[in-house]
Amino acid sequence: MRKILFTILFAVSCQAFAAESVDETRQRIPLFATLFHDIGWNTLGVLTYGYGLPWVAAAGGTYGFIESGIDWKWNRFCVRHETASTIATLPGGIIGSFAPFAVPLAMYYGSDNHDIQFDGLAMGQAALLGWGYTSVIKAFTGRIPPHVREAADGDEDFQDDYSDGFRFGFWRGGIFNGWPSGHTATATAMAVTLATLHPDNNYILAGAIGYSVMVGVSMSFMAHWASDIFAGAITGFLIGRTVGNNFKKLRDGESPDHISFFASPNAAGLLVTF
């Protein structure tokens, strides 16, 4: 399934690249210049948003989910209702896999309205950062997935609580499974980006919340622990707010902020762009 998705994504990307040459005749806003606008600073801005405290909340909340037994109890519920859990996972899995590239491309190539094209490309960058951030984090956290189907089939390896099964290191669990949920983060990032660009539109806000919740809850039934969803939602919110605010300044002709706070185990300070 993943190979099919990547093949489709590659084909669509090639089509998008070829279509770039006719942007001028179609009077579309620049594709790649807009899609990758300030992406380096936005990547850093996600880390420093709220002085990094949301990342602490994501990690602390995950610890709370594990220690309180919420992760394990939800897993056991899904195991007891394995057939229903399989069905419930499908909406988030299918929509959450295709929407991140299908929606931005549809908005860009399917409309002659520059505002819609712009929103689509902003959401496209949010999707790229959502996938990139969660893939990198998963590569280092290596959390064991919930294995609902195997547990329901009686596999003895998945009958005792293993919700704390992180394999810290590099590439010990790959980038497709684990903490945080990539589907949830990407869906939330796109939704929050759009809501940030249109803060006074209650319909967009309601749709953004509904879409994010649908994908997150759906993925919690089989693909992820509940705390993966929690951390993914926070990750997506940080990306969405960072990208949305930056693109809003671009849209409104304001100068972007190129000064941001940074922190590391050995230093802290300000990053400045000249």
C-alpha cells in the first residue's frame, strides 16, 4: 500500500513539475517559490514556537497516558473489538494518506482563484513539514506500534502492557510506525494552517477541527497508541500556526519575522536573518 502511495505521489509531483512551465499562461501564482516560501525558517520556527513548551507538553502528556494506563486500556478496547477497529481505521488511513498531496494540488490546479491557489500551497508546505517532522522523530524514538490485530489473534508477545515500548536510537523502528502519529500531525498542520489564514471564518474553523479529529480518532483504533495521537496533534498545531502565520504575512505584504528563539542542551539564544 505504501509503495502504491509513493508511486502515485511521485507521478503527481512529476506532473506538477511539468505544469510549472505553463504557470505564466494560466496566470497562476508561482508554484515552487510559494510552496517552499521560508520553509527553512518555518522548520526552525516549529521548534521554537511557544519557547518549546508545547514539545514538553507532548512528551509529558505521553508519559501521563502511559503511566495512567490510558494507552493500554484503549488498546485492550480495540483488541476486544478488532473487526470494528479495522473498519474505524480506514477513513483516517485512506483520507489521511491521500489528502496531504491531493488537496493542495487540487486547490492549486483546480482553481483560477489566486487566494485558493495560495491557501493550497500553504497547506502543501504544512503537509511536507508534518511528514518530515514526524518521520525524523519516529526514526529516533522507535516506539512499538499497538499491534491490535496480532493481539486479537492471540499472539503472546502482545498480551501484557508494552505501551512504554520505546526503542530510542536511530532507525530502530523505521519512520512509518510509532510516536508521534504522522497522519494526525499532517492533518492537523494542514487544518490549522488554513484556519490561521482565515481566522474569522467559522466554517473553515469547524471543518478544520472536524477533519483533524476524524483522522486522529480513526488512526487510534489500530495504527497508533492514544498518546501518539495526542503528540501528533500538538506537532501539527505547532506546524500549522508557524506556517499559517508566515504565509499570512506573505499574503498581506508584511515582512516575515526572521528572529526566533532557539534552545539546545548546551546553548540558548536568538536566530537572526539579515
